[in-house]
Amino acid sequence: MTPRPHVDSWLDAFPLEPCLRTHVAAVCAALPPHVLSDFLTDPGFTFYDYEPSSAPAHIPVRAPSRKGPSRSVVLKRTLRRRPDNFIRWVIAHELAHAHLRNAGRHAGEDPEHAADSLAADWGFPKP
Ligand SMILES: [Zn+2]
């Protein structure tokens, strides 16, 4: 699957490390259209990565928008050393949390279970 052009220009807004960006683009390309547009149309959504050796002094957070509180997907750069399927599962899992706003899909569902299950639905099962 090749990244859709509008996804690519959307990702340009985030200062992602190039290797992680490639994986983020691949995961975004596999998202169902309504999930992708949930992120693309939310000015409060952001991707961010950091080097865990130096604790992040400041993680930029966008202002809340009419779509609700801001959402950030934060990735550790050490992820790059993991296998591709693990990296993409982590990205999909974090996007699932963002899409579900850290809740389950229904009342009482464990948010971690929901995120893993949604990530698997998108083609990224837990390795
Ligand atoms: Zn989780």
C-alpha cells in the first residue's frame, strides 16, 4: 500500500524521525477512511517522537479543538531497533487509543484490549 498524497502532506506537519515516519505513513495508509479522516480533520491531533535517553523536557501539545481535547501519539525513537511488525503494531495501538480517546469501544471494555483489537482489525496484530 502506498501512502495517499494527502496523508503525506499531513505528516509533513509533524517533525518525525524519518524511519518512524515511514512506518507511521504505512500504518496510516492501512487505516479505514473514517478513522484516517478522524485524525486528518482534527487540528488538535499531533504525532511526536523523542529520544528516551534524554527525558523530554517539553512535549508540544496542541490546543483543544471543537473535536474535543487535543490528542498526541508519542513514539520513542528506540522503537526503530524493533522489528517492523512490532513498530507498526505500536503505532496502530497508539492510534487506536487516540481514535477511542483512551476509552473502550463500549462501556466496561478494557482500553488496552480495545486498542489491540482495533489495531488487529486494521491489519496490525500484536506480534
Ligand atoms: Zn495501550
